Amino acid sequence: MKKHDSATSASLHELPPKAFRERVEVEILESMRKPRPIYYIGLAITVTMLIIGAVAWAIQIRRGMGMAGINNPVGWGAYITDFVFWVGIAHSGTLISAILYLFRSRFRSRFNRSAEAMTVFAVLTAGLFPLIHLGRVWFFYWLFPYPTQRYLWVNFRSPLVWDVFAVSTYLTVSVIFFYVGLIPDLAIMRRIKKGIPQKLYSIFSLGWTGSFREWKHYNQIYKYLAALATPLVLSVHSVVSWDFAMGIIPGWHTTIFAPYFVAGAIFSGMAMVFTLTIPMRKMFRWENVITVDHYEKAAKLLLFTAMIVTYAYVVEFGLAMYSHNVFEKEQFIFRAIGDYKFTYWLMIFCNAVLPWTLFIKKLRRNLWYLWVLSFFVNIGMWLERFNIVVISLAHDFDPYAFGHYVPSATEIAITVGSFGWFLTWFLLFVKTLPAIAITEVKEEAE
Amino acid sequence: MDDIPQYDVEAADVLITFGADILETFVSPVNFIKQITHAKEKGHFRWYHLEPHASLTGFKANKRFTIKTGSEPYVLSFLIHHLTANNLVRNRLPQNILDQIPDVSANQAAEKSGLSVKALNKLATALSGAKRPMVISGGVSLGNANGLLTASLTALLQWTLGLIGESIRFDASEGFDGVGSENDMAELRNQLNNGVVGVVFLARTNPVGQLTDGELFGKALGKADLVVAISDLPNETTAVADIVLPLSHALESWGDAQPRKNILNVIQPTLEPLYDTRSEGDILLTLIALMRGQQPNLTYQEWLFARWKELLGSDAAVDEFLKKGYALLPAQRETLRLNAAAAASLLKKASLNAPAGGSVLFAVPSLRMYDGRSKQLPLTPELPDPLTTITYGSWISVSDEWAQELGVKDKDEVSFSINNQQFKFPVKVQPGLNGHVATVHMDQIPANVLSRDAATGEVLAVINNVKLEKTGAQVKIPILAGSMEEGEKREIFPETYEDLEKELSHHNEVRATLYPEHHHPEYRWGMVIDLEKCVGCSACVAACYIENNVPMVGEEEHLKGREMSWIRIEPFYGENPDKEMHFTVMLCQQCENAPCESVCPVFATMHNDEGLNVMVYNRCVGTRYCHNNCPYKVRRFNWFPPQWPETMERMLNPDVYVRNGGVMEKCTFCYHRIRAARDVAKDEKRKIRDGEVVPACAQTCPAEAITFGNLLDEQARVTQLAHSDRSFRALESMGVEPGVYYLRKEEIKDEEA
Amino acid sequence: MKKKVLTFDNKEDFLKEFKKIMESGVPPQNVNVKLPNPDHELDHELEKYFKPSKLKFFTLGGGLTGCISGFALTIGTVLAWPLITSGKPLISIPPFIVIAFELTILFGALASLTGFFLLGRFPKISKIIEPEEFGNEFVIEIEGEGA
């Protein structure tokens, strides 16, 4: 494999169109070479994490929900936090794929494949948690709308049923979107690979020939899926946020949740894109393909959503104080100075203080800073959901019922397992499918 | 007459108690609670309670005074002399007695006791102005060095007020004349040590574990020829016995009981003995027959029936007795006379010990386990202590002042010693305790640590000059209440008149709503809980556990905050605990617009047309959203599948579903009882009458604080109470329209009291 | 059948030649054009000659079906077994809108995918067994008349 110099993207664009297209293929497919040992080590780690989580879940099913640390009054804890966290991560994938597509943004093409993959895997991960947190998980199918033996359906007024519909729809649409976008790239893989993999790529590319008769349908479905996916992404996290907003306890019952959660989802999802793609870029030597400019544009999006999230924090707190509602006021004061003040202030720091440093151009263009910042943002966003779920439950109306919650070993193991599950899928994806949309980058040839 | 009389508190209009914890463990708390309720119903009832510590009884009295321990004789002396001097007494005491009672002035009494002169005068005025006063002493007021003197002076005060023979009588006395004191047991111990005793039968008693010199008694038992223990549970006494004969459970045996001299109760078995056990009667009859060389052929049951026929007169009377469960025996009304000479000489001999200063520790019998004898029952530690809401474990209740001095807060460990035995307990700050006062429950310390009064045999519950030392450790004890402070202007339960006025102004307004009206064709079940009558005894909680097969989850789960009680007593202390302490009874409010219902994804909880929020156990998948959405947090989740140890499953109520792990549960207003009543009414082709359905909690409450019925029925008691001017609902502003109404606690302004 | 294949390295050359061919009167059904990547400008131009895709009608149909079935499902089931929860009206439109909305999107997407398979004639079994090269050049293939 000939080593290419550290030319900038400009030099890539200096190539004539066909050479550009060929070069793009070569550079991007660097990621699909035979894996080095570090890949296997990474995979081993993520699979171990996954096994830890699976074993913990099996024990929980066998022994009972009491293995988790949740109690009266805190009936939801780490699992629901994880659920909202993963759904949030999923959102930025669709944002990048669908919404930025509709806005015809140019930097989108470098991230959209990984982001879409991230979406699919994150939704798969998120979809586990409504099962994990069920007291009688073996009856999970009762949550789906079908007539039971007594002709009883589900309660469509319940936000959890909305979740079932929203997350299932989101998973289906994301998979469709991901797959459709992949078809031309699968055709490219079919051309390059040999043996069994070639046969598989051939099957999944459905016999794609690249003829305009196919492209015209492809363009339209892509456009309409993007148009469908945009309101979907807004609605899914709104629906997930309504799991809380439909509750009546102070800290949950507020109308700001839908936009607040959607902005937060995009925020945390963007951060996860950074967490995953910055090291990938280094490992696969994609410096030419994804440039610092691309990251800077993405960082501006991150900053924008951070500003919305900060605004939401201020509004929430301010309205609670202004409302003179005894319970609302007390809940928010408790958040700031009560049992959980550590998680509260850490969240504020990670989400509403650190990201504002992105106003400084130098920091925006520093990829290591972006990478470290993305970890803080992910921690901060996990803590935000934790704070909303746990602190509101721990301190609501009746003082006798105030309580405390600490995640148990089982919950920590399953959370770790969810990261293992997600990362395992992602690592497998990186080596089997092109992690940058080759066909879309080729569009920039002229 | 060597017995405890019946006190007619019901008819009283002023009650003064010195230390007697009549709502907790004094003689017969269920009886006293009921009497207090009836007294309150009559109106114009005022109750003043004087105690050196803080007890449930004190908090429920209309006015609670803190006195220095041992100073009761001063207050009593003052009252006797003051009333006598002003000719406010019914019977003037003979002069030789009056001479023996120290002439304590108001100022002197105030100084010794710590009460204000105003308070003393108020007590005197209350007594003198009362048509039917009542004075009772007991508890920690008698369990100190001045105990005998306090009891004597109380009796004299009662006599001089004309209570003896009128409202304090012995025709229906408690039946303690057959009960020995610790001094009697010490006498037995001497006999044992002298080798005079041959065979000892110890039936249903545990002297080795419960006497203050139990250890010595146990050693003395070794000197007897044969020690036979007849018991249903193993204890310290069965451990030293030579033979242990297992006793049948009360549910497996025939028997009778005399709670009062004039009442006979029947004990009937519900099943054949499960194991190889006998009742005491059968054991003794068999032994008697064998001793006589005869074949045992008379069962206890036959013996009892013969005895009852004798007592009650005829077979028909015995039938009636078995059906009703009790029979009234003819009472003997005795004329009681004051033995002036004996009283005077008693007073002369008594020495008035100065009330102790310094720090005091009280060992009080606990409401839940008395002195520890019911600790073995799984339910008793599962229920929280009403004042502290602690379930499992031991603790020492300390005043706020003292805790701050020591630099400790709840759950910090302190060490202290009683009679040279060291203890390390976590602290619980108890509002209402003043000064350097701490209390410990008797069930948490071994009985032999306490000493007894040699003259009377009374266990001395007061330990003077106790030192508490912070050890620096923290102990995990389950304190179930998240917080017992109401905070200012918290709108859950309006406490002041002003708050209630605000509340009631909304009462008759029809709340504007987007929702359709609820349609109740026949019944709308509702409940009214009178917070004035409720004394926080937690009997309703215990009843609910048993009736509804509620699992008992144990200490570890309690530490995680996972208690399972469907109904609970919530204590709340205000800024001034003497004035602002009340219990709230919290259970599922069966809201019309229950927030828990719409969030269940599978319809496992929904509203039926009788106004109940129904819980469908077999449909629940366990998402717990309903639990999160309940503003009162009354729903309970089965975190683990409940375990019922061998034979305990026979205790389960067959009318009620037994829930498995992963399923939500909550109070159902004893829906199985509503169903049963409906079936009966359907057979008789009528509607359910008021009073036919009584949930377990209402049935059990000794204070008759819980009323249940059909709110659609204008004539029903529950409807009338719900529309009274004392009624309010919890968290009314939420708009959930609860079906449980509360009657506000009486507020007695200072001037009135 | 006579077949002419022209390949181009860049977009402009391809477009010029394509327009020339089409204006010379070759019937569009004999012409096949292959692109290495989608392009908005090309779409626009090429659609003048090749009929635009009808996929959007699948999407529309799917979406409408979804919306209607969403309301039908929710309202139908709640009328079949009217259970009161929280005193809310039986036919509660706001939550039912959420369900209908999600089903609109779901059925719209599924219908679009179905339309994509049907209209694009996927999967092309012969092309799976013997794939046709999808490379980096613009290709014009003319078969039959005009070759």
C-alpha cells in the first residue's frame, strides 16, 4: 500500500474528476483493510463489556428487578437514563443524514455514513432498555399493539406506548435510510472484494448497475426519506421526553422538554460522532478526506446546540423560581444544593460551561480538544438525564416519601454492557462497510 | 383490692396524665384509644399530659408539658393542697394525710418541675372547673425512685376529686390481681435457691428473658428438681428448661380469656394442630389424670364447656357465648373506703428524692414490641415506629439540643452505658425532647440491664447521669421517612385555620375542567380519616399487611427504601413540636383523575365505575411509570418475588391475590370485601348498606378514625363527614380529585387550653 | 443487437454528448445512462428526457394510509373496550395524533421502500449473479436504433 503524504484536501480536489473518484475510493477503503491487532484488542474489550452486561441482565431476570438499585420513590434510575441517552445519541445521525441533506450542507458527506450507522446501533441499544427495566420482561410483547386473548389492546394514551411506536418507527426508518444510502457503496464493494464477501456484497447491492433509471428512484426515495426522517427525529425525542413531561412531578411536568431534549439529543449525538470519528480518522489516515474544516463546521453545530441546552437550563430554573409553586421551587433548589448537587453541578460544567469555549476558533480547530470535549459532553448529557429522572423522583410532593437512589452493581454492569453492545456493532460495521459514504464524496469531483 | 381499676376516660371532660402512655402500652391501649375517641366526640374534652420525655401519647394530647423526671410528687402535692385550700374538692382529705403531704406552693412546684406557674395554675383551674375530671399516672412517672410516692399521691388526688368509686372503679377491673410483680418473682427465686421448690411449670412466660434479674432467676431454676417450659416459641426460658412441651398456637386451641373482670372471651381453634403440640389445659388435665393413675379421658375442650356452663348458667348461654365470642359476667360493685391511717403512714415513710438534674436516659416500652417479647414476629419490626419511622435495628432518641452539643446527627453512633453495660446505638434526633434527655426502647436492651425498685418491684426506667459519647461511626438504620419536616406553607395538609379557609373557599366551587364528568351508576367508594382521632398507633398498617398478603421484605430491602406498606403513618413535626406535631395517614387516594392510570402502557391500572382505581396484577409488566406518577407515592413494587416460609403461607388471605415479583400493588380499599358485600346484596336483591363494607384498616383502628362508605349515599356517615367543615383532601391543588377525605386536627389556641 | 458504449471522465463532456445524442432523435428507451454518483444538476437535465420517478406517490399513499390507520386503530380499540384512565376523554385526540403521526412516517417509509424495489425492479437476480460494473466513469449506452 503506497503511503500518501500529508497533503491537504485541497490537493485531493486538484485531481481531475475520474482520478479524484478513484483516489477517494482508495482513501476511504483504507478502513476496510485487514485489521491490525489493535482492532482485535478493541473488539475483545467491547465484547467483554457486552458479556458483562448480558450476564448481569440474566441474573436480574432470574432474581428479580430488585438487583437494580431503584426503590420507592425512585422507580426509574440508570436504565431509563441509559435509554434516553442512547436515543439521544441516535438523533444526531438522522440530523446529519436527513436534515443537513435537506439544507444541502457540504460537510455532511464526511460524517453521514458513520452517523447513520451510529443511529442504527444506538437505537438498537436504546431499544434494549425498555426491556431491561421491565419488572416482568417475559411479557414485553404486551407493550405492542395487538389484540390479546381478551381483545384488550394497549393504552394509546400512555407515553410508553408512544415510545414503542416512535422507537420502532425510528429503527425501521433509520435502517431503511441507512440501507438505501448504502446500496451504491455496496456495489463498489462488490467490484473490489473477492470470494464470499463479494457474493454477500453482490446480494445486498440488489444488482445495482448505476443506471440513471435506478438513480432517479434512488434520489427520490432519499429525498423523501430525508423529508420523512426530519419530522421523525423531532418527534421521536419529543415522544421520549414526554415520558417525563406527561408525569406530574415537579421537574418533569414542563412543556420545555420536547425542544430541550431534541436539542440535547443533537448535542450529545454530535459529541458521540466526534468521539468515534476523530480516532477513526487518525487510524485510517483519512486526513485528506475529513479535514479540520469539516470538524470546525460540525463543532459550530455542537456549540449551537450547547447554547440551546444552556438556555433551557436557565429557563427551567428561572421559571421554577418565578412560578412560586412550592413544589417546583423546592425541587430546583434541591437539585442545586441537595443530595445530588455533585451530579448537578458536574452536568452544568460539562454541558453549559465547557462547550462555550468553542467560541474560540483555535479550540474549534483543535481535534484533540474536540475529542476530549466530546467525552465531557457525553458524560454531561448522561448526567442530565440522570438528574432529570432521579432527582425529580427523589424529592417530589410528600416529604415522607423523599428518598435516595444509588446505582447498583447490576445497573452499572448493564450500562457498561450497553456501551459494549454499541461499540461491538460499530467496530464490526467499520470493517465490513465503508464508514464514509464513498458515493457522496465522489459528488464533489466537479 | 390489688388490681388495676377501670378508668372511665370516655365520660371525662378533663384528663390529666402523668407519664401514663395510655395510647401506647399503659394497661390496655386499645381500650384507652377508643375511650379518648369517644370523649373527643362529645366535645369539650381537654387532655393535659405531663412527661419528662417525648412520647406518642404526649404528642396526641391537647397540651403536652415537659417536667423534670421525679418531680411529679411536687406537682401532685401542689394540686392537692391548692384544690383543698380553695375548697374545690369533692372529698376533703383527712388532716393526718394532708399533714404528710408537703405544702408545695406554685412557685416551689414550678421550680422543681420546670413547669411555669401559669401552667400549674392552668392545671389546677382545669381540674377544679371540670365536671368530670380524670387523673392517671403511669409509665415513666412511676418507673423512677419517686414512683411509689407519685402513685400514692395520684390515688389521693383521685380520691379527693371524688373519682374513686365513680369514674375509677373495680367492678370491671383489669384482672391484674393474679399477676405477680418482680418482687414476687424475687421471692420465688429465693425459694428456688433455698431448695424448697420441686417442679416448676413455666407456661407462656419468659422470666429468664424478661425479668430485670432474669439471669439470676435462670440460675435459680437450676436448683429446682424439674423445670418444664410450655411455650410456642423458643426463648431464654426454654433454653434453661429441662423439658420443653410445645404449645399449640391460639388458632389451634380451645381456651378462654378475661380481659376484664366482668368479660369472658372465648378462644376457638380454626384448625387441628399442625404439629405435635398441645394446649396448656390439655397438658395439665393429662398430667392430673396420670398422677391419679387414671386414663386421661377429659379433654380441655370438655372441661371448658363444663366450666362455662357453671359460670354462665345454661347450655343456651354457652351457645350464645360461643356465637358472640364474649359473655358478661356479673359485676360486683364494691364500696371503697380510704384507709387514712395506712395512707398517712405510707406517706410518712416515703422519702421525697429530689428530681435529678443532669442527663437522663429513659428506657420505655415500645409500641411495637413492648419489652421485646413480640420481636420474634416478623411483622413487628417491619412496621415503623410511629415517632421515628425506624423499622429494623436499635437506636437512641436524643433531643436536638443534646445532639448538637455532641455534634451528632441521625445515624451517627454514640456509646453509653446502663448499669455498667455498654451500648453503641445510632442517634435519632427526636423533636419534642428537651434538654439532656434521651430515650431508648426496652425491646432494644436486654431486660437484665435495668434495675428495679426494691419496695414495689417496679422496673426502674430512669437512668440518671448517663453519658453519651460520639464514636465517629455511622450505623445504617432504615428510617423510612424521607423527611419529617413540613416546611413552611407546604400545601399538602393545611394545618392552620388560615390555610384551611383558603382550601375551603375552593370546596364548593366546581373545578373548571376539560375532562368529561365521571359517571358512577351505583356506588362511589370513599373514605374519611379523622386526623384528630388518629393516634399513630399503626394498627391499620399491621391489619393491611395481614389482610392483603403484603410481603414482609426485611432489613436490607428497607435500607434500600423498599418497604411494602400500602397504608402508612407519616409523622410531621413543625417548628414547635409541642404544638405542631401530627400524623398523616397516607394510602392510595383512589383519585378520580388518577395520574397513574393514563401512563400505564398495558391498562394494568384503570378506573372502574365505582370510583376505584383498580390494579390488575396479572396484566402488569412492571414499567413502574404509575409509581413514578403518583404524587402521594403510595404504590408499591414487588422488587423480588415474595417468600412465604413454610406454614406461613397458611396465613395468606385466600380472598386476595398473592402477587409475584415484578408486579405493582397498592391499597384497593379492600376490594375483596366490597365484592363479598356486593354478592350478598345481590342475593338479597338490594344495594349495599352503609357500614356493610369495612376495610381492614377501618375495622382495626381502635380510634375509629377511618370511615368508609358510599359517597353517593347522602345518608352515609362517610358522606356527612366528607362534607363537614373540618374536611379537606391532600394536595387538592393537583386536581386529581382524591376519594379520601381528611378531617383536620383540632386546633386549640393557647388561651383556650 | 448493435450496442454503442461511450464513456466520459467528467460531467461536462458527458452532458454535452448526451444532449447531442438526445437531440439527434434517439428514442430515450434505447438509451441507458450510468453515473458514478448522484448529482443534482444532472438529475435535473436527465429528467427532461427520462420520465421522472413516480416513487413519491408511494410515499404519499403510504403516509395517508398510516395516518388513517393510526386514528382508526386508536379510536377503534378505545371504543371497542372503553377503559377510563385518569378521567381523560375516551377519544383523546392529542395522544392519538402522536400514534397517527408515527404510523404516517412508518408507513410512508415502508411504502417508499416498496416503491423503490418495485419501480427500480430490485432485486435484479441476473445482476446479482453476474454483476455489472459500477465504476468511476459516466457511460452512455445506446442499443438498437441510433447506435
